[in-house]
Amino acid sequence: MDKAREQPPQIRLPYSTSVAINDQHIPFQDRQANALVFAFIKDFKPNYVDILGDLVDFWQISKFLRDPSRRGSIQSDIDTATEYLRELRDLAPDAKITLHFGNHMFRFRKYIWANAGELEGLRSLDLKWMLDCEKTKIRVVEEEDGYEIRGKLVLTHGTVVSQDSGMTARRNLNKYGMSVMCGHTHRLGSTYKTDLRGTIGAWENGCLCNLSLIKQWGNELANWQQGFSVIHFRDDHERFQVQQLPIIKNKILFGEHEFTI
């Protein structure tokens, strides 16, 4: 046998997996996109599900121009989000699920601080309690600029936004000084940096909201992309691998599988 043609040995290492999703912006969530993600999670059975912020929009207490003809309530949106988390837990009963609040969900606490600070601390006004996070065993990162470090990757909603895909990723790479994945921008993008310390990367993780949400913010066209990421973490935390999955025309392609609704 020609040794030059021999395939290098394949070493199977112990890995754990995560599905990272974000920016549903309930009640502006894209129902088909989220149904696709749920179908994927049910099939993929990840070890982690990381919700990187803005599950709920809280448009009613935003500073943006609001459409007074739109009906709905904060309670209804919270109920929808609670059901979303319950369904997610049912689909991934053994996964470690983390919910990052992000800037839109942090609006709720800011509103209380600004208008009824004396009520801070009431359990009935605790968003974690209202979302039943304790019952569904979902860990919460409450701070607007909060983050989690898993191995060599920072997971965060993020607080900065640049104009084009990948630009915010670059800014976060410089901010944290290590590999990072963020939500917030509603775009998919990636960037890498190599120096004497090695190679690091950063990823913007798309969104799962309806793209018509941009009109609530006073614009006509959204330079946004729906999608999410699959992350493989080596169990010794020395390496990880990110695969971004765009949702295009209500379809996801992953390996040899196509998910569609």
C-alpha cells in the first residue's frame, strides 16, 4: 500500500454539544423559524441550550416609537415566553439551559427602577419567577452586559452593534480578548484573529424574530439574518468548534439532513 495515500487516523474525542439561539423578541418571534429550531433540538439532543438574550421584546416600555393600534400586553408576552421555555425543557429534558436576559429583557428591571424603585425585590416582579425558571431548571444571566465563560468561549448577548456582518464580532473579540459568541446584532457573521498566543474567533448568532420587527424601530429594510449555531466543546475544554446554521426560506441544512416546516 502506498503510505502517502494512507488516511490519517481518526481520533474520536469526548465532546459535549450546545445549540445557541437568541433574539426571538416575543411577541415578534418568527413562529416558523422557532418551530424549525425546536425540531432541530429534538433531533440533535444537545447537552446545552444557550439562549443569548432578548427572548422577550418588552416593546410596551421601550423608548422606540410604538404603534398605538397594536394590541397586546406584557403579561401575554411573558406567558408566551414561559410556554416557550417549558416546551424547550420538554424537548431537551437533560440539557443545561441558560437564559441570558440581554438589553430588551433588562428593560423590565430598568422600568421598575425608574418608576417604582421601592418595589424592587418583590418576588411577583422578579422576571425569573414570572418565567418559571426555577421550575424548569433554567439558569439565568440577568445583567444586561452579563456573560458566561465555557472553556475558551465567552457566551453573551452583547452590548455593541456595528453596521455590517462580522464587524460587531471583531469589536467583541477586542473587548473580551478571547473567543466570543454574541446575539444582539440580528446578523450572522464571524471573524478570526491570530497572534503569538494562537487563534481566536468571534461569532454573531443571527436572530429568531420576524424580520418585520425592523418597522417597529422606524426602518424599512432589515439587514438581518435568521439562524443559530451548533457548538461542539471538547470535554477537556481545550478546544471548541462553531457551526453557524442560517435559516433560509424556512429551511435548515445540517450535514446530510434538511429541516423544514
